[in-house]
Amino acid sequence: MSYAIFSIRITLLGLAAGLLLSSGSLLAQDAVLISSARLVIGDGSVIENGSLLFEDGAIAVVGDGAIDAPDRARVIDGNGRTVIPALIDGHTHLGYQGTHDWGAHNYTPETLRDNLEQYAWYGFAAAFSAGSDPDEMALEFQRTQGERYPDAARLLFGAGMAPEGQGPNDTFLVEVVEVEDRTGQTVLRGLTSPEQAMMRAREVADRGIPFIKIWVDDRGGSQAKLAPEVYRSLMAESERLGVKVFAHHQFPEDMPDLLEAGAAGFLHGRFGDAFTDEIARQTAAAGAFVIPNLGLGELRREAIGDDPFLRAVMPAESANALSGPDSGRQASVTRNTGREASLSASLSRLLDAGVDIVLGTDAGPLPGHPFGYSGHRELEIYIRLGMTPMQALVAATSAAARHLDLDDLGLLAPGHSASLVILSANPLDDISNTRSIERVFLAGREIDREAIAGRLREL
């Protein structure tokens, strides 16, 4: 990327318009100049001593060195600080994890707000909830989010599809069905034939839902596996309608046929020896993304409740339940060296083939994998297994934005939403420095992190 100064007049984009209605420490329409900061653009480039101006909720100028700004602009001294695009979680399940417990009874707009404000506190601009949300409630939340919940990360969601009455893990499936029964709204759409699959695709497109999540997994024999002729029909019709289909699949061997059918991405890496160079090349050629999703098993064995970065947004009793002697969690997780080597090799195959890696955590379908926090930990796992900090940040910003059709997020670039994070330390030196959050802006409005953390701790 050229370091030449870019300048552009812009109008507020999409959902950000609602943020103009909110009050706070900084309104979205205010002009703000961040000067003398390291700017990690989000596309793999960096400006070591740059400046960034945003106003009306969007980035207006990005430059190398000093830039001109309106006299009225508020100036933030970025010396010694790093600015990154706000992060994006490409695989989560919102609404079921409450502050004190987990389950279907929690799924309300208020819980969505809590979950998404927690994401924002951790520096996230958006989160994709994959196939477990009641349609109307989620659509209504999206319609009113900017005005009602300006401190919340943006909600994205996809319609869930699987063989009739199946899909999510067996424990989660019970809760999803309970949400359907309680709300009277559709969450899961059963697929029984190619003809019905085409009808389901049209139904989702007509509702304005741009994504579908399918499960191709027999859950160890407890469920049926979605038949190829059904998902092929679904994907063909979805592609015609401009709806993307993301796959939860069971084995690497499932990927070639799913790619040929038109899968836009995979929500689990399913890494291992069966994940071959040829599969990696085919994935790259199809332009599909892969979410490694490596932290779910690991972090649910670790005493994460001891981490101050998590305790900051949790009531003490909830954090204690993730770390105490009765939690069954370990202060230090023992890792299998052979499995680590296999995971690292699979990740290398993807990177060498040029596959887009996207950050995703699968937080929410079981308790104990906290929103936002798990995203930072996932990035740390990426580095442990061989990615560079820059590759990890791209996975969490521009790559995620591109595949989730978030045209205004993921980059520090003119015309993009001023959704960004100011860090006190450089994540390119140590990825755990993504934790060193000083300020978070969503569409040009600085969120009140202290107020969010205090409210979540006291719920």
C-alpha cells in the first residue's frame, strides 16, 4: 500500500448512520485526528509514523507523517501507540450465554446487547452468529441496533440448515429448539430433499438474510449427515440469489465436494493428516475461507477465570466458576506435541496455498468460552502454530470483513467506517498486545469501556 496521503469526503455508511443519534464521550460526527501513531492498516501493510483523520463516522484521511486537519478536530496523541481496525469474529453463537448461566432462557434482545457490548469492549466491530438465531428477533435487533445499542458490536447472522431437527451439537440442539418454541420464530430449517433446499434458499433470500450455515456432520453417529445432493441444490440456488453458504463439516475429506458445490467458507478447520496440500490448493482456487477454530477445546480446559483480562467484564462468581477447584479446569493446559505439529502443518498448508484464514471462535454454543476474550486467545494460538502477527491481524480484520461482505470494516482506509482500536503496545511485536486496549471507536464514536465493564460485572 502506498504511503501517500489519501483524502476523501465521505458520507456515513450503512448501519453507522444510527450512531449519530447517540450521546457519549465522543459523538460520531466529531472530527478526530490521531497523530504520530503506528497504523496497522489491516491489509498486511503498516505506516510506522502516521496520522489518521475521521469525521462523520468514517475515515477521511490516512497519511504517512503529519496531515492537515480542521481547526475543530479533537487531537489524540498516538505517539508510542498502535492503531488497528476493530476486530471481527467470523464464527460465534450469540444469545445463549448470559452473565451468570447458559441456555435458551437467556435469548433476548437484552442478552444480545450484553454479548455484543462485551465484544465491543474487547475491540470487536462485528460478530457473525452462525445459524442459531430466531429470524425476526435478530432482524429487528439489526434494524434498531445503531439507535438503541450504539456501544455494541454489529450483529451479523446466518440462517441455519441441516437434516430435519438436527445440526447443532446435541446439547445445544435442545436449547435451540427451546428458543424456537418460546419465540415462535424459525431458527433451524430442515432439509429433506433437493427441491426443498431450493425453496429454503429462496425463503432466506426473501427475508433479506445474506448467509446460510449448513451442518454436514453426523455428530459421531447421533445425527444424520446432510446429503450431498441436498447441499448441492441449496448452494446452486443460493449462489443464484446472492446468498453465501458457510459449512460446518465433519472431516477434511468432506471439503472437496463442498467446494465443488459452492461453499464460500468453512467454520471449522478440521485440521490433521487428512488435510492435504491438494485440499488446500482447491480451497484457494475456489476463493473460500477457513476458520481454524482451534481454541474452543483448549480454553475450555484452562482456568481462564484467573485472567484479569476476562475478570474485567465478569461478575466475580462467574469468573470463579471458570477457575476454581471445582471447575475441572487446569492452571496450565498440557498439549499433545504430535497434535500440535499436525495442526501447525495443516495451517502451513493453508498459508502456503494462499487460503484466506478468518478469525472465528465458536463462542456461545456451550458455556465457558467467553465472547471477545476468546478471540484474543485464538490469535495467540495462531502465532503459536506458525502464523505471523501480521497474518493473524489480517485474519481478524480485512479477511473477515471481505468474506462477510462488510465493505466498510476491516481496513484503516478512506471511506471505511472509523471502527478502530488504539493500543498502548505493538501487536506486531507480540500478538498478546492486542489486549493493551486504550480506546475503541465504533463508526467514529468512542465507546465507554469503563461503563460497559461495570455494567456487565454488576448484572
